[in-house]
Amino acid sequence: MGSIWVTLLFISSIMVVDGGVGIPRTIDGPFKPVTVPLDKSFRGHAVDIPDTDPLVQRTVQGFQPEQISLSLSTSHDSVWVSWITGEFQIGENIEPLDPEKVASIVKYGRFGRSINRQAVGYSLVYSQLYPFEGLQNYTSGIIHHVRLTGLRANTLYQYQCGDPSLSAMSDIHYFRTMPVSGPKSYPSRIAVVGDLGLTYNTTSTVDHMAINHPDLILLVGDASYANMYLTNGTSSDCYSCSFSNTPIHETYQPRWDYWGRYMETLISSVPIMVVEGNHEIEAQAENKTFVAYSSRFAFPSEESGSSSTFYYSFNAGGIHFIMLGAYISYNKSGDQYKWLERDLASVDREVTPWLVATWHPPWYSTYKSHYREAECMRVEMEDLLYTYGVDIVFNGHVHAYERSNRVYNYTLDPCGPVYITVGDGGNREKMAITHADEPGNCPEPSTTPDDFMGGFCAFNFTSGPAAGKFCWDQQPDYSAFRESSFGHGILEVKNETHALWSWHRNQDMYDIAGDAIYIVRQPDKCPPVKTEG
């Protein structure tokens, strides 16, 4: 597979977007709201890939590396390599593997030259424990994270990971570093996907995504959906419907290993940056949460001045990405908010003109599912993001696609961000198909807050067409385009002011986009705050 990805890393694909003609620009808007009629023939049933499928079975022996993945550090000159060695254990009496028994080593070098550099990292093992009789506990294989430094910008590298003293090294893999940060320097394509899961619809999404040859992948929460299972491997499309009497929300942690095995082909060559979703909560003994998420992925938290795996930032060429946590404190007095203030104040828009923010539950979604669920987070953070001129916001959670007009505080605003929801990567919970503005679909306000996020801030609107109401009576003017379909998006930043966004549905041919728009920055009309950067 390595040789295939070398080819992909050298080649730029040709993507057809609306025939390549007449792609609108945000400065031509705001646009009249569009709802694409539901294609009932594609409603489908997202069936999980079983553990008997070769796509998810273990194919290595002993302490050979598997589930290899890449993630970025804060700048082009550093990349994280992660992998797992040894087998997980599940049952009542399990003994964790000893991380000290296997070294964490990456050998690497520029493509076409010898692999003559070496980096050493750290390793860990995590457990998912349940203090209830009859529930099976889990302990992972040995998880390794190694940070490579001193890399050249926009350069193809080759690497092997593992422990050479045990003759347990991986095959050679390849990756290309990000361009140097600057106003004329950008990755060619960034794939954005959410709520991916591990179904046969997931495989279609990933196949389509790979054909678009991304340089970077953003996963906006909800990866494996291991929490749709009991610890004995029994599953359901609706956990609360089928397993309402369990003493704790169980998970089947091997689904994480299956997910890592399936995704390795892509993310061992293309860096993936992840933010937590609600399906990563995974409560266990001693009130621990998010343990698998925080253990399996490498995050540039320390490099970006964060003390948490829930929020961090990084640069990819002339784009500064901010990844925020919706399931920890986002209050103005909390650590995350204070970190966000510092991070935004440090951004030099002369170097990274584009500012993109990501978190899991959307603030601007018109679907009944999760309607206004993250309103308290919006109340706390929206002013800050608007003040610093965030250009685009990516979210997941709602299992449908939606793109907004530029909006701020539910009002059309030419200086507000474009909000894009991509929560339909293929998970087994199926798509969201009902809209809160349709007759009889407006939810009872008291049912909208998320129990884990807490708080209630979603009051009736006080102005505009929906004044005095909890929902609009028609598709809101801030909602430019919405459709229930599985797929992923591609962001192509062209220069300091223009970026092409395209939405790729699984039911379409590989080179066709179902929605496309040029997102245009207007720094003269909407000048961002001058920062210390």
C-alpha cells in the first residue's frame, strides 16, 4: 500500500464541482435557503462491520506494529507517529501489558534517501473497567506515540516504526509535511468528516475521501462508536432504547482496535486531527471518561500551550486551526476559555490569514436532532470567535449536512463565520432527516440540553422572524443549504482570501460534488483584531 500512497502524494486529482461552472461565492450572498429533498432510496441502514471481516482483523504477529497513524504538531517541522503493539485483552480477569517491554522508535528520512534518522517516544496502556458483576473489562495493547522534529516543509518522508531490538518494525510508510506557514502557502486539500463510525457506509465515505487525495484529515468527533455496544459485544442502533437498564453506559472497546486497523491504510500516510465527540465519553470506574480517546491519539496540546487533549491548535500552511472541547468547561472563567483567548491573541493573520475552528456539536443546525443542544457553549464563546474574525467553523454530531450563510448571534452578518456541519460520515445511528422548522417538529425546549454538557440556555428568540418562538416556521435565513446524505467535505484554500469548499456525497461518482462554494474573506471590510503575533 505504501507505493500506492507515494503515487497519490505526488498526483493532484481532478475534481468536478458542479461541472466546474458557476460556483457561487459567499460575497454574492446571503443565499436563499435550500433544502435538498430526501432521497429515500439512499436512506439505507448503516450496518457495522463485524469482527469477522478481514478489514478489521489483526494481521500482524507478536509485537509487530499495527493501527499506525499520523497527526500534526503545531507547525510544519514536526509530526506525531502513533501505533499499537501487542494484543488487547477483554474479560473479568485481565493483566495489562507492560509498556516498558517494547520500545517506541521511529526511523525516518526523506524519500529517495536513506532512512538514517531516529526518534524515540513514549508508550502507555489504558484500561476500561466496570465495577459491576458480569461486565467485561478491557485493557489495550501498548500504545506508542513518537514526535518527529526538524522536518522540512512540503517534503515527502518515509518511515518505519516499532522496536528494532525485537525485530518488530513496520513496513515502510510515507507522508508529506505541511507547507511552511505563510499567506501564499496552503495544503492542497483538507478532508473534513464527522461521526464516522465503522459501518459499510463508513467504507464508502473513506473510499471517496481517499480518491480526493487529502493532505490532511479533520475528524470532528465520534470515531469508533464503541459505546453502541455492551461489553459482551451485543450492539444496537439505539443504545438507550435497547439497553436502558444497564448500570452504566457500557462499551465494547475492541471496536476501537477494529477502527484503527481499518483506518490505518489511509491515516498512516495522511495526518488526522481529531476532536472529541459525545461517543468518546465512555464512562467507566472512578468516574473516568474519554480514556480511549485521550490515549489512542496524539495531540499537539503541549506544543500549543494547552493542558488538555480536549482543546489545542495547530498551523497547516497559512491556516490556523483551533480545536475546541464541548464536553468540558467552556465558561469564561474556565481553563479552556482562557487558553482560547491566549491562542487567538497570538495568531498573526499576516502569516496565517485563515482562522478555522472545530468542535463537535453545532451551534447553527436546523435539524430536530440535537437542536440548540450546544446553546450554552455558543453563549459563552461566540463573541470571542467573532471578535477575532474566525472564517469557518466545522461541526459534526447532527447526522446530516448543512452549510450556513455568514451568521452571528442568529443574524445574517457578512463578517460572521460560515458554519458547516458534516456529521454524517457513515455511523450506524443513521441520518437526521427531520427539521425543527417543519410543522410539529419543534422540540420541547426542556428536552434540548445535553446531560453531559449541562445547563440550559436555549430560550425563545427575542428578535427576527422567529421572535417569541423556540423554532422558526420555515428554513431559517442563516441556513443556506441542507441535505440528509452520507459523505465528507474538502477544503481547498487558494490564497489569502479565497477557499473552495465542496461536499461529496457517497451516492455520487467519485469526482462529483453535491454542494460547492467559494468562501471569501474580506479583511478590509471585516478586519480581525490586531494580535500580538
